[in-house]
Amino acid sequence: MPDPAPARNLQASHRTLRDASALAEAGLLPPGTELAGLEAVAARYAIAVTPAMAALIDPADPRDPIAAQYIPDPAELRTAPHEIEDPTADAPFTPVPGVVHRYPDRALLKPLLACPVYCRFCFRREVVGPDGGLLSTGQLEAALAWFERTPAVREVILTGGDPLMLSPRRLSWLLERLAAIPHVEILRIHSRVPVADPGRVTAALAAALTLEKPLFLCVHANHAREFTMEAMAALQRLTGAGVVLLGQSVLLRGVNDSAEALEGLFRAMLRGRVKPYYLHQLDPAPGTARFTVPAEEGRALLAALRFRVTGLAWPTYVQERPNGGGKAVVGPVWEDVV
Ligand SMILES: *Cc1c(COP(=O)(O)O)cnc(C)c1O
Ligand code: SF4
């Protein structure tokens, strides 16, 4: 069993890096990078690299799969013809601010739009950011009232942004209120915090996540190296609190676009008691074209993993349909698996 990844960048700072010059000072930009180009990107799309992620980046490797996810690139200001601002079409399915109701039995609640890191391929990149989208208490009450009067919804999915950026107190209040709704049977949180900022998973946060009703936490991670010793400890605190862990990943060029990288990722998840749930086809958000892996290639990659790895390591490969059509299963199909 491989050891969890050691820190590569020994200069890494103790605070989250939030602009081009901070990245340069931390030695995270390739030699010869023009800061002006990255500042132009930063003016449009938020930047954040946590100490945990900065420490994982090998600045000497121009193809580092961690750097690729978080270090901005001037290409982000070029929108390809197929790219759209709201690729998952959340806006037309929003009955009250912060809620997205697309499927009958479950709905999203986005209490804030801040994240521990800002992923360069994010499908909500036009709206996420450090000072965006924190619902006021009044808006949260209105969202809670919507859930109370919508009995078809049995599952509340907290997403954002990253719900684990809320203080344990605020999160506990919100979860208890949702869990008190009789027709809400299960709760789910989608988060990058356990890998991107594992120090946030304190005993107080774990306690806030301990509920009478089942809570599923879907951890977003895209590379085996994100499962550091600190991340593994954070995951253990979560399972210890009775949280069921699932994994979600995005298939990304230059990050995990090989059978070996995917196998490593899914095996690392399982070692952390995380069941791979979804592998997402990249959504066409603006300026993300460099991450595209064609669906046929993704199908072949997953087919190559069938039988080679335990079935527990196999996620469902899904793609968001245009115009809010929901998630479709991409494959692989019967013929792909030989
Ligand atoms: C992805 C998504 C969900 C969750 O779908 P599952 O297939 O249950 O994981 C729920 N609501 C919206 C709007 C979504 O985009
Ligand atoms: S953590 Fe999720 S919501 Fe936040 S930037 Fe990354 S992909 Fe987007």
C-alpha cells in the first residue's frame, strides 16, 4: 500500500494564497510567468490555494496534477464556442434564493458560495468566490420554509460553494433545522474541505455533523495525492462521527486522464472509507477547455478499470445534460468492457 503523499513544496506558506503575486512568492508559478496575465484572470475568477494543497504541488513539475487544478492560467479568459455561464442551468430551477429543485425527491441548498480552494475547472466558477452568496438568516428561513412546504423532497443536498466553510455552530443549526422536517429523510453535503483544508475538520465540526438522520458526505477529490495523512485523519473523524462518505471526481485532462491515475484515485478513496459515487464529465463552464477529455475516451478509461479493480472502486460516470436536463449516465456500455 503506498504511503500517503509527502509534502513536495517545502516553502509552502501557512495561509491560503489568494492572488498571483502570493502564488509567485510561494514559488508555485512556472518560471517566466507574466503576472499581469494571471491578475487579469484573478479579476474574473477567484483564486485560493490552501497551505495543504500548496504543500502538495511540485513546482519543478510543469505537469503537476495538483497545480493543474488550482493554479490559474491565462487560457481561462478565452471562452470556447461551446462554453456557457450556467452549464447545469441552476437558475431556472430556483424556487427561492439558494434552492435548486430539479428532481422530484431531492433539492439543493446553497448556503454560501465560498470554497476552501477555487478549482480552475469549476462548473459554478461564474458565481463562486470568497465574498459571494452567503444567504442571510432571512433567506435561510425562506429556504427552510420552502423545504417545510415541499413534502415531495425527502433529501436536502447542501452544496455551494462549500457548506463546510460555515462555522460548526451555523452548520449545526442549519442541519438540525433541516433534520427536524418530518419528510426530510436524509441529508447530504458535497464538500472539498476534507482533502483541500483538512484542518477545518475539527472535533467541533464532526460533532455538528452527528445527526439522528443519515448524513452522506460526498468528498470532491480528483487525484490520489490529495489523500494526505491529514486528509485521511479528517476522513476518520468524519466516519467516527457516523457520517457516510462518498466520493465525487471530475475527469480532467492533465489530472486524472489515465487508467493508472483513476485507479490510484479510487483506491485512495477506498482506503479513506470513501465509496466512489460519481465521475463527472467536465461541464462546459467558460475558460475550461484545456481540461476536456472526450466522453469516448472516458468510457474507454472506465472500461479498462472494470475487473482490474474491485467493484467498490467503480463510480458511475455521468454527464450533465444541456438546459437543466439532469445527469445522464455516460457509460461504459456493455460493448466497451472486453
Ligand atoms: C446533481 C444534482 C442532484 C443530485 O443528484 P444525484 O443523482 O441524486 O446525486 C440534485 N439536484 C440537482 C439540481 C443536481 O444538479
Ligand atoms: S470546491 Fe467545488 S464549488 Fe468550489 S471551486 Fe471547486 S469545484 Fe467549484
